[in-house]
Amino acid sequence: MAIITLTTDLGTKDSYLASVKGSIYSQLDDAKIIDITNDIIAFNIPQAAFVLRNCYKDFPVGSIHIISVDDELSIENEHLVVKANGHYFIGTDNGLFSLLLTEMKAEKIIQLNIAQESNCLTFATKNIFASAACHLARGGTMEMIGTLVNDYLVHRTDLKAVKEKDLIKGVIIYNDNYGNAITNIDKTMFLDIQKDRDFIIYYGREDEKITIISEKYNDVPPGDKLAIFGENEQLQIAMNKGTANTLLGLKLHEIIRIEFK
């Protein structure tokens, strides 16, 4: 039985998350449901995409990932199932899939046309996505629950940093639970431009800078700042035993600049 994961902004204090899981178990009593997170900031699509992109590969091929952020159907935002890298992603085409598909190629995309039993049109995760996930988990085909999309356009997103000969310009896209400010600058891009040259990482005020990349947080004394490529190989501005985002004033979308000499 395929795993069904949940990445949502539903939280845990209300009944919404329980209703989604109840709907899945009602249709598939031996379902395997794993919460990736239900604490996405409300309507924060980039955060949901970032979290899922960083962990979906650790799940078995064939896993089914439900993403519930701003899931309401509209003329502009259709409900889709995307198969990519052997995984299934179910969500709303509200910018989410452009963010997910920047580094992986879709094998197949369908526009969902499942008829829901409820008259409620504001809870697609329970009334549509759960049914689609159960169908796929039972071994059903994508074509049985939707119409094939052949001309899907992936829009450019701010998850990609800008590079020049002697410069990389990126932004902070996520602050994790430890207060590490994670940027959209990845290790491959950094090494490709660095070519063993010295560099300066600028952040915050112009006098805030870092000139080395640490291998681990304890490379600097507690309370000191550092730059490090995390497990996902994206550059972090961090603080050993401290919260860099609050103590260094690092906010989402703040510019990070790396100059090479």
C-alpha cells in the first residue's frame, strides 16, 4: 500500500486535519498516512513547496503527497495530480507546481474531475484530494480521475538565485525551527562560480559579512554566526546555539549577496 503524506496549513487545534484523515481511512482503512507538516503558515505556498521539495525523495517511489494550501478551486487555479520522479503530487495549481517542478520533470499531469459528495466547495483537501489519493493508493490510474494536461507551463519563481561571473544574488526563502535562515543559493551554483576564489557573503546591513563556509555548526563558538550548506545543500546563515533569524534580523525575502574575488 502506497504511503500518503500531508503537507498543509490546517494546523492541529481545529477539526480540519482530523476530517481529512477520517475521509482517507473511510475510503481506505489500511491507509498509511504520514504528516510531513501541518504547520505551514496560512496560504504560504512557497513554504509548502520548499518543505516538500526537501523531503519527498526520502519516501519510497510511488508515494502520494497531498498539499493543502489555498486549495479552493477557481477558474485560474485548477486541481491537479502531477507524477514526477516516480511520486504523485496532489494539489491546486496556484503557483505550487511551478515551485515544485523547478528541479524535476513531470512525467504526467492530469486535471482532476472527481465529483464530490459534499456541497462544500471550500475544503478540496477532504472532498477531492483525499479521494484522488485513495484511488492512486489502490493502484488506480491517473487517467481514471482526470483529464491529461499536455501543455503545462512552469513559471519562473524566486526559488532560483541569480548568478553572474563574480556574483550570486539570492534571497532568504525559509527560516527553520532552529532559526537558521535558508537561502535559495545552492552548493552546485556556488562551487561553479567560486572556482577556488575568495568570497564575501553579505547579508543584512552592508557591514554584516561572512568569508568562509563552515562544515558544521560547532566550527564556531556558541553565539557566533556562520554560513553552511545544510543537508539539502542550500546555503544557510546560521548561529551556533542561537537563532540567526531573530538575533541577526534575517527576514524572509531579504537579499543575500556573494561577491567573488
